Amino acid sequence: MFLRFFEDTLLILIALGVITQVIIPAIRGSRSFPLFTREHKLQHELSEVHQAQIERNLEAAIKKEKEKLNG
């Protein structure tokens, strides 16, 4: 019973690995095994930088509006 469950689970995990690491990147036209590349980490870092820029611009706009209000 346990062995059958383990075999099914292993088969599903292998299928998911092949789908996410080989088939989807092939469809997208990117390299296989994106799990081992830095692309995801760099995209996350870029989005953090963009978010920081947006926050900085909003803080500057708030400061400017407060200065207008105070004189």
C-alpha cells in the first residue's frame, strides 16, 4: 500500500518537474531548467527596486504637497 502511494507520488513529482523545467520553458523559448538560473531572483530584485522608486516618488510628492499647504 505504502509502496504504491510512494510510486504514484514520485511519478507525479517527476511529471511536474519535466513540465515546469523542460516543456514550459521550451514553449516560452527560454532555457531549460530555469530553477537553476538567476532569472527569477533578478526579476524579484528588479521589482523591489521599482517599488522603492515608486515609494520614493510618492514620498517626494507628499512632501511637496505639504510644503504647498504650509506656505
